[in-house]
Amino acid sequence: MAECSKILIADDDAMVRSTVSKILEMFGHMVEAAEDGKGVLQLVDDSFDVIILDINMPDMDGFQTMAALNELNLDIPVLFLTGAGSMDYAVKAINLGAYDFLSKPIADLDIFNVKIRRAIEKRMYVLQERRYRAALEDDVQKKAKQLEEKNRLLQTYSNSLEQATVQLMSSLQNAMEEKDYYTAGHTIRVTEYALMLGRAMELPEEELMVLRRAAQFHDIGKLVIDLSCIQKPGKLTEEEWVLIKKHPSVGANIIKPLGFMEREHSIIRHHHERMDGKGYPDGLTGKELCSLTRILIVVDSYDAMTSRRNYRRNLSMEEAIEELYANSDTQFDRETVEYFSRSIVHFTPAKSEINPTDLDSIYSIDN
């Protein structure tokens, strides 16, 4: 138990204040005295270990003083010093949180001393618990900061890993496109058209990011499929056509292990679906296709129509738009086509020599 505890006593009787103060000092305590409740509130602070209050004081009695002390949340044990021993007083004091009673005049110094020491011990436990909670909160805050820093590092690592993965896939896709004169630059153009259309439709930045990646890798399935047949003149055989139709599902399977591209996985798989359900690989209808998929279907088809192919001439912008409108509601979403037709006439594409590995910087959502 701490030595030289600090005690605050309040009594409107000067003789009582003096007598009780001398007894407390005799037992080794420091004492400060007030003549009423207002004096207590002026003197009290967290340095006191015990407060002794007379009940019957003018202006502000002991009960009113304790109610005011409770609002300060100092958690200092309060003992009532009273000559009146009614049950009503006891119940009221207990309801206010009084620790104990001291009778006056003080007849038994030993009992008086025991009650004071017990109150001091309670105060010690209160302070000890307060220090423990403060230390615990401090420890929790430190651990929270450490966890926040670890999460930040993990996020940085995750972002770096995502960027490295995207760049690697872009390089592989670029290598594939360079082998085919007719499809060179297709990925860049489709990505440009998709972002142009997404912005025209006022998509939020998060949606534009998903759309950009889906467009960037929509044909990645061609990496593992021998599509040399598309370079031959004339129509494809049934076997060749079946092979080509596999690239959306193959591409989706390539993307599937990448958890950060979950939505892109679905868009890539379905970029050859149709509004009427006659597309592939799953035969989905327009209601089952998200807005980003509908965008990619339109822009991919537009670029295919306006790009040179070995088996047909490329269409002009006007001819391709007319074709999009002619196939609205069957192959294409009409609203998406309308947005595209209004936007494409004012659109200036990037230079064709841009490398697909630069797509992350070219199509930054912040631009």
C-alpha cells in the first residue's frame, strides 16, 4: 500500500474538519480540507486517494457533491461522515456509489483507520487497472500500426505482382500479334475503343480499370491455340472454326488463377456472346451479359470489321457503324451501339507503333 496517501475532507464544522484532519495526519496521510461541497469541487483532482464528505452542508450537501464528483469520473472512493444514521441516507449514498460511512464523533480510531485504509486500497486497485488499460490500449495501438504497415507492404507487393503479371502477359500477347500482320495492333485498338466508349457512358474509374484489362487480354487465349488457319484465304473449315471458337474459354482459363482479375475472367470468356443467345461459348443472352461485356463485344467487332483481313476487304467507319446498327438487338446491344456511333466520329486513336506492353501507362485511368 502506498505511503502518505492524500485525502480530501469536507465539513461545514471547523472543529470537525480540524479533528478529523489531525487523526488522518496521525495515521500518516496528507490532508486537505474544504468547508462545503463547492470547495471540494474546486480542490479535487486525480491526485487524491480518498474523499470524506459530511452529508449536511449548506448550499451543496454531501449527496449533491458526490453527484457532481461522479460526473468528473475520477473514481475516487467517497466515505460519508455523518451523525445521522437513517436508512434513507444509507440507500441514497449507496445508489450514488458511496464506498462507506464514518460516524461522528469518531469513537473507535482503529475502525476509522481500517475503513480509510480499505478505501485507499480500492483507489490503488482503480489506478492499477487504469494503468493496465492504458498500457493495453497503447499496446493495441502499436500492434495496429504494425499490422497497418504490414498490410501496406503486402498491398504494395500485391500491386507490384499484379503489374508484373500484366506486363508479362502483355509481352506474350504482343509476341503473338507480331506474328500475324493482319491482327497486329488489334489489342491496342480494341482497348482504346473500349475506354473511349466507357468514358462516353460515364463509367466510374473502377469499372474503367476492369474494362481496360478485359480488353487488353480478351484474345489471350490465342496464345495456346494454333490459329495459323486465320491467315489462309477463303472460308474456314468446320474444324478450323471450332478451333477458333475455343479462344474465349481458353483465355478465361488463363486469367482464372489471377484473383485480382475475377471480373475480367467473365468478360473475356463472353466477348463473343450475342444478345440473342446465339454466341459462344455459353450461349448467353443480353440479360445475362454485363455492360462491360456488351462494350467489348461492340468494339471488338468494330475493329474486326474495319481492319484488313486476308479473306476480305476492311469496311469504312460508316459501313461498320451501319453494320453494327443492322445487327443491334440480335448480336449487339443497341444502346451501346448508339453511344459508340456518337463517340467514334470524334475519336483519334493512338499511334499504331505503340507496344501493348505500354498499355498500363497509355490507358491510366488518371489520364
